[in-house]
Amino acid sequence: MVVGSCSLYPVTDSCESAARSGRVARQTGNRRPTPMALHQESNAVDSQGPIIRSITSGDISVTRVCSDRYDLKAAPATPCAEAFSVIVQLRDFEAHRLWKAGKLVYEGGHSRASLAITDLRDRWQCHHLSPFDNIRFQIPFARMSAFAKQAGRNEYLGLASVQGRIDPVMYGLAQALLPSLESPETASSLFLEQINLAVLAHLSQTYGGLHFPIGKKGTLAPWQERLATEFLANHFNKPFSLGELARLCELSRSYFNKAFKESFGRTPSRWLSEYRTGRVKELLLQDVPIAEAAIACGFADQSHLTRVFTGLTGETPARYRRKNRCARPAMEQLSG
């Protein structure tokens, strides 16, 4: 476990103090005059910025950011990263503006217990226009993907973009982390790891399209789930029959199809389409021509790929490529 403060803003006070003084801030536009530094070396920093506490468990960072001001300057653009940002509001948040790649995409507030998910490959910038208090999880793509594969869910494609959705589960998990953020030196590494697993399971199922059924009659056994997903992943661009896969699982074709859907929340055909789409996304980021990517991933042609890709993601392969090209120059500049 690593303890520290986020580099986006200076550290100046406790979040509880900031939250309590919101009424004063509304009247005066100023924060409380009594600072309590979270770290001794931060005593001399500018007291105008938000208050931040951060801990890291494994490769997932958790940060609490709060402010009681109405006159904060716009934050600098968030550094691009191969990760998702998941923000949970601990109090009602009246107003802010959010830009994606320089374009205003959201203006308004978020309620307490609401959630926002952003893909950090894009260039985001936020201007907080009212007091706020939130918990921010930064989760690497590789960590989400590894979690899904360990759970036998190779169909994972990523998390949906969300702004302002009420999520009681994430709100509860965020609240459970408050004591650890307030006294990080006493935080249990095992506790943080368990919270991380709960966060990964909830996000991947609720916003990542994964399905984790409770063991019940009519589902595939664990060995059948593993065999089925490995077979589909290995044959995503090769011809095969559902009957062949059902025989490998020692089931009839009709029973296998029903049991697969009970286990994964989707039919084998849908699972395969989603997996193929995920492989296409990888090729699109490598500048492989769309027509070639279609054939390489088992689609009949580019038109077939476009229909399936658009149906699953809401955008064409060409638009997906353009959008992620916009994010890549910033990434390359940072790595340079």
C-alpha cells in the first residue's frame, strides 16, 4: 500500500472540515481560514486548491478530493492513461463543466451516490463550479481485463461511459474506504485488496457487460465454462459448429445453448460477436485497414463488421479509430 497526495492539486485541509464549511463558502466564496495539513511538508502550499488524500493498493489508486469553494479555477487537463477513472460523489455536487478533447460534453451537477466513468485515453478537463467531495478510483485497463479472464470471462470489452448514474453499491464501497483515507498508516492491505475485488466485480458486471451467476441448476460447470470460452476464443476467426462445442462439454446442443446463456448472460453467438469486436478494436489501434481487420477477426467483410460493431458499441469502426487517434498524440507526448 502506498500513501501520498495526488499531484493535480495541493493538499491543504481535511475533507470533513471542507464539507462542514460549505454553507460558509456559499456566503463568502472563501474556504475556512484554519488549515490542517495532511502532510507536514504541505503546510506552505497555496490554500486555494482542493483537498486531496490518496492511497494505492496494487495498481489501483483511490483518491478523495473535496473543496468548499465556488470560485476554483479550471483544473488542468487530466494526463492520458491506459485506465478508467471512476468517480463517486459523497455529497450533492451542484455544478461543473466537463470537456473531452477540448469539446464541452457535460454541464450540470451530480447527486450524492452518483457515478461517473471516463476512459482516460481521451483528454478530459473539468471546471468545478461548486463545492464537492468525491472518491476517485483509477483502474488500469490491464487490471480490469486480468480480473475478467481470471473469472473465466474472456468476453470483457471495457466499461461503458457513464455520467451521473446513481450507484448505491459503489457509494457504499467508497464510504468503506473513508477511514483508510483519513488514517492511511493504519489501513489494512488485506481490507483494501478485498474492496478492490468488490469494485472490480461490480463494475465489470454492471458497466462491463459481464455476468457472474450464482451457482444454480441449469448453468455450465466451471470446467465447462472454461472449456467453452477458451474454445470460442481460439476459434474466433475459424469455422466451427455449436454442436462440436456442445460435444466437448458433454452436453446436447440445445441444453448447452441454454446453459451457456444462464452462465454468461448471453448466447454463444453473442459472446463470440463481442469477443471478435474486442479483437477488432485492438487492430484498429494498430492502424490495420478496417477491411483487413474484419477478415482477420472472422467477419465476412467490412460491411458485416460495421453492422455488428455499431450494434455493440454505438459507433462505427472508423469513428472508433478517429476518436482514439485523437487521444494517442497526447499519450505519445507524455511518454516522450
